Amino acid sequence: MGMEVFKDIYENRHKYQKEWKEKTGSKMIGYFCTYAPEEIMYAADIIPVRILGSHEPQNVTEPHIFGMYCPFCRDVLAQGLKGRYDYLDGIMIAQSCLHVRQAYTSWDLHIPVGFSYYLPMPHRVTNAGAKPFLRQELIDFKNAIEAWTGKTILPEDIDKGIEILNTTRRLLRQVWDLRKAENPPITGQEAIYMVLACQFGDKREVNKLLEEALNELKTRKIDRETGNRLMIIGSEDDDIAFINMVETICGATFVMEDHCTGSRYFWNQVVPQEDRYAALAARYCERPPCPTKDWAQPRDRLVWALDMAKQWGVEGAIIVQQKFCDPHELDIPAFRKAFEAAGIPTLFLEFDVTVPLGPFRIRVDAFLEMLRQEDLF
Amino acid sequence: MSKGQLYPTEPLKTWGLAKQAREDFYLDYRDCHAKGGIRWAGGAWALDALTYGLGDDVFSITSEPYGASCAFNKDIAMKCMMTTEKYGYARDLCAYMRIYWGSVLTKGTYPWGGDYPIPDFIYQDHICCSHAKWYQVIVDHEPQIPMTCIDVAAGPFMPGTDVKIKPHAVKYVADQMLEAAEWLEKTTGRKFDDEKFIEAVKTECVNTSLWADICALNKAVPAPIDEKTMYSLYVLNTLCKANKRITPVLKEVYEDVKDRVARGIAAVPNEKARIMSDTQPPWGFLKVFRYLERYGVVSIGSLYTFGLMGIWEVKEDGTWGGRTLPWEKGVEIKTREQAAYVNADWNLSKPEFQHFYHPKYKTRMMSRIAKEWKLDGVMLHYNRGCEGLSLGIAENRLGLLKAGVPVMTFEGNMGDEREFDEVATMARIDAFMETLGLKKDY
């Protein structure tokens, strides 16, 4: 089978989703942030599909989102305005950052869909009241889905949703463990394709693909040097062109990452309990947080990322951020300071919609030379 | 009356009173330690009524008005922002926040003299991405300061409309306040006084409803006060909306403005057209509003000046006015729990909170203002300095145009003069005035 299947789902996501919809007759809901409770959608036999950008310059969002907001949210909205997700039956967002919220609200205003839902996911996720609050919001969301579909969602349906998502998370964690190896059997790029395939594909199918891939990876040897072990940290990052350049041209490997198109998406599971909605609320409040939900001192996300860096033997960290991404901008100086203090040098890069491969290659090469302490002359 | 003058005008009688109250706030904060008092820092939206449970000698500094005060002094603002940039923080972050951080990190930048007075604790709230993180960064640099923060992003609520708040959402915020009361006791070593807290909750209701009523008086033609003046008045509630010392000042202002309406006293004597603005102005360039007067245009305020610290509802006759006080609806506050619930419910209905959930709410409120305050147009400030209050602003423009309200936009920054083009802005105003059929009087 090979890893190509995940890449194929990522690159041909719309074709995949249209064909899948035709084949299964399932409704599809597009979601804008990984705090979306996918379990409830699967409980209703709805396929949740993440809405991401296309990394192409566009000119359709200027009337809708003021230019000081991140290029990612504008790229996301552009997909809707260009009709690329025209197969969606509905959209939803679980409250996250201001920026992507605008993509959702403009989509809601200008692109007709049969169902649109704003879920006020708490920001202060560590507070005692956050879980009961979210629990009720999840029930309200379930009720809204029921009203829309006309189908009652039973406790066993929620169990089914939890099982599907937990399987995805368990399998991905097993793959991630393999990346700890001295010579990881999977590149960072392949790993990101896997996560993205999970966000775009029907997990009931993707889980089978993950299982097959995992079996293959256990004995796989790849014909390349691992080079420097890197971690990539930051805002949404499916900038495959960049990851590919670092791994194939600069001679390094991403063995770990902290972003919502990577580990943050799947790291923790729903721990079953009698009250299914309380179990779901606990999972979403306890996952590695997005910076907008991390107010702790020291930052929970920073403690988590440093621990991952140590466990995965990271030699250097590339900290990336979407231009204008406030939540990350507010964390980056603290992250750089803490990583440097832990003996892990950092390189900071600011991303836009497209990746400036030339300039970034020069900066990554220089960073790697520093890591290798190469004698240049 | 001079040539071109259509209405009589005179200075606001309560102007000096309001200015003094503002100055006292900053001096009290600075000097309170000498009198055994406590000082704390948090945003203007912090649920500050709670802190009055610690006693009458507890003084705060509210970060956004503080940033605005510094921004009015361009030299201080620039010094602060450059310091912040040197520490590695991005230039596109909230301008108030960058100024505030810079003031903490730089010697001698407290506008009322001396260094920034370090607070005893931080008590913040969070609805915009920057709010809790703002003070998290402060604690990065001043780790000895204890901090807590309340999440108020619990869902939209517009009293008198179909946008209702869910009881569990109010409880979520109220429960955090109750937790915070215990935290305040532990942090300061002072006993929390429920009576004082209840009194502060009531005071906040009075002050913020009263401010809405003052703004509603500006529906009169000619407008008794203009927006530039309003900035010096609305600020009182942004500083200490639950402070009983503010109530008599606001009551006097209310009577003063009401008297002006009765006597036909205009803020702009040549008033021929009425507009509103939006979000914070570029504080270093308030002369924009005086420039409008040359066309006989008065800016009657904005959703920002009305709704940042004014609490509103739709009245029985369908118009907008100050929200009815809880006890006028039979709600008697007797316990700490009740007070927290009432205060949470009250704050969640803040008009400026609603567009964090969807721009359609803000468009709806702005369209209402345009109609009830008899406006000829709207000036939208595409404010690069505030991600929170510029949220959805492009959709507001489209929504207002659809509602038939002429709109102009100008790009700027409330606190960073490097992002404001004065000449270009004036040129845009000229063009807008031309479309409204107006010519300069002088």
C-alpha cells in the first residue's frame, strides 16, 4: 500500500470527499478548528471534514476579512468563496482564535449551507467550570444535529463516535512512537500527510489504512539519512513544500511537531465514562492546548512541547507562525527562551500563504550548519 | 451667532469634573501603597465589582485606557513600543498591549510621573485572543505577580432581542467569579466582604446603564455632545465602572447633557450632517473629529463609545436605551452567589462583546444606531491596532451598505502612529463628504 495513499487523500481531498459522499450518501460538515467535537458528528453518521487553505494566492477575501488578520483564515475563506467545498451540507466551528472565527462567520454569511453552528468552546480550559460548561454545549450541539437530521442520537451512537476517533488517535500515537527511533521509518512529511488524511477522510476508512501502514512501518527501512532531528512548532502548518524542502534538500528530519495539523490534533483520547458528554468535554479541555486557550504560568503547551522534544531526541526546533497570528506571537518569545535554555536551538520563521523556498532554504541551511557546528573553512 | 452657525453652543459644564475624576484614578493607583491600600491590574472589561469585596482602598489600573492615555502622548508610546519590539514581540500585536508592556519594561514612562507602578495582583478577563495572554506575558517578566483570569466568551446575548444567553453560560462565568473571590482572599490576605461586593455590583449596573442613557440623549438634533468629547466621559466607566465615586459624576453629566438637549445646545454649532465612527480612534490624531466640523458634521459616537461600557436593551417602544436595573425587575441581590450571577449576566450583554461571535450582531446594532440617531453615514476605522474590535469589520461595511447606510473606511492604528497616514485619511474624508453633498464651512 505504501504511504502514498495518505498523500493522495490530502492532494485530492475534494475528489475523495465527493466520491465518498456519492458512495455512502453521508452528510458532510466542514469544521474550522480541531476543537470541533467530531465524535458527535460520527454519532450521527455525518462525516466531519476539516477546511484548510490551498496555499495559492487569491483575491476574493479582501471585501470580507481585513488584511491584518492571518493569511490562513483568508485562505480558508477563499476555498468557500471559490466553491471548492460545495459538497458540504453544513459548517461548524468550536470557538478558537479570532482570526479563523472570521472565516467561519463570512462563510456563514455568504455561502449557503443547510446547517451552521457556532459552539462556544471555553477558552479557560483548565478552570473547574470549563468541563461542565462544555458538556452542556456539546449536548446543545447534539440537539442541533438531531433537529437538522431528524435522527435521534443515542448513547451507543456516541460510543461509536468515540470508538472511531479513539482508534484514529491510538494508531497515530503508535506511528508517532516509531519516530523516536534513531532512524525513523517515516519522514515528517509522510507523518503530516497521515494526520491530514485523517482530517479530510472518513476515519472509518482511514483507520484501516492507518493499521496497514503501521504494520508496514514496523519493518520499514527508508533509504535516506535521518540527519538532524528537528521539531516544528507553531500555528496551523500544512506547508508541505517547506517540510519537503527541509527534509529532501537540507538533509534533516522532522521527528516531532506541535501544531494542529500534527500531534495536537490527536494526542489524547476520550476516556470512557458513564456520562459520555462529560467524557468528551474532558478530552477537549485536556488536549495539548492551542495558545489561545493556554493561560497557565508556565504555559502548559510549552511544558508539553519541551517534554516531547526531549523524548523524541530533538536537536533543534523550527518555530513557525502564520503572519499576524496573535496567539502564537504571544507565546513565541517564551518558547524560544525556554527551548534555548533547554539546549535546543530555535529558528523562527514567519509564514504567509505561499512558502518562499529560496530565502527559507538559506535560513534553514544556516541553522543546520550551526547545529552541526560544521567547520566551513 | 456667527456666520454659518445654526445652533447655540457652549462648553460642557461638567467637563472639569470628569477630567478630574480621570486624573484621580491614575494618581490613586500610583499612590495607594503609601496609604496601606492595594493595587491591581486588569483589562477595562475585567469583572471588577468583585475586587471591591476586598475593601474601599483597593485601586486598579485598566490596561486599555492606560494604553490609550500613553498613545495620546506619542513620545511615550513610541518609546514603549520600541522597547517591546526589542524583547521580540511582533509589531502587529495589539497596540495597547505593546505600549503597556513597554511601559512596564521601561523606566519613567508612567504618564503621571515615575515608573509604572507594579500591581499586587492581576485580575483579568478574556474574550479577545490577547486578553489573558497580555498578562501572561507580564508575568513572564514579573513572575512574582499572582494572576487570575475569567473566561467570558460564553456566547452572544442582546437583551430585548432574539439573541438570548443560556443559563449555564451565565453560571459558567459566575462560578469563575466565586472561585476568584476565594483566590482574592488567599492572594491578598484580606477577608472578602459580601456586602461591599453586592454594593459594587449594583453600582456597576447604575453606572453602565446611566452611560447608555447619556448616549441616548445624543439622538437629539442638534447633538448635545460630540464623539471627541465623549471619549473623555465614557472613559470613567472603563476605569472603574463599579466604583461608587463615579456615580455622582455620571449623574451630573447626565443632567448637564439633558439640559443641553432641552435648551437646544449643540456640540457642533454648524451641524448639518451626522455620522458615527467605529472602534477606537487613532488617539494621536483626534483632530480628525475637528476636521469633520469644518463640513458641519458631528460624530455622535459609535457602537464603541456607546457599548464598550454602556449596557443597553431594546425598550418596549422598540428603541435602544439603558438596560433596566435588576432590582427594578424584582431581582433583589442578597448573596455573593446572586451578585456574581447578576454581574455575569449584566456583563455578558455588553454590546461590544457580541461581534466576537458574529459580525451580524454588530451590523444589526450599528444599523439601529444609524436609524435612531438619524445618521447620514458611517466612518469605519480599519484599526490595525486592535484585532478584537476590528473583528468582522469588513462584513460590517458590507452589512451597512446593504442596509442603505453610506460608509467610508480609513486604515489606521489606535496606538501606533507608524500605521496612520494623516494626509490620506483627510483626503478620504474629503471624498466622503463630497459623496454626502457637503462642503466646507471654513
